[in-house]
Amino acid sequence: MKLEKNVGTIDKKIRIILGILMIFISILIDSLLRWFLFGFGFILIITALLGFCGLYTFFGINTCKFDKKRI
């Protein structure tokens, strides 16, 4: 199964910045919220690196700018 890229360049940058920020904040706080922030930040970074977001597929969103016909 091939994952079609659906996360664009600007979207990737935003995901990486937010992911790093969430992980950093999760290190600073000491509560149950820590694990939520860490997990969500980790998922944001992974989806940015893969270029694929499962929720985007579910909702039919694609922020990639390239023409799929050329692939």
C-alpha cells in the first residue's frame, strides 16, 4: 500500500514547529496534559516527515501543490 502525499510544504513547516513546541512544553509541565502534548507533538512531526496525514485522507483534504498526473 502506497501512501499518497497529502501534506504540503507550508503545512509541513507548521507541523514541525508546533510539534517541537508541544514536546518542549510537555517537558516543562508536570501533569496528565504532559503525555497528551508529547503524543500529539510526536504525531505532528511524524506526519510532517512522512508527508501523509490519515485525517486529511478521511476528510478529503490535500495541501500538496504538485500535479499527481505527472507521477
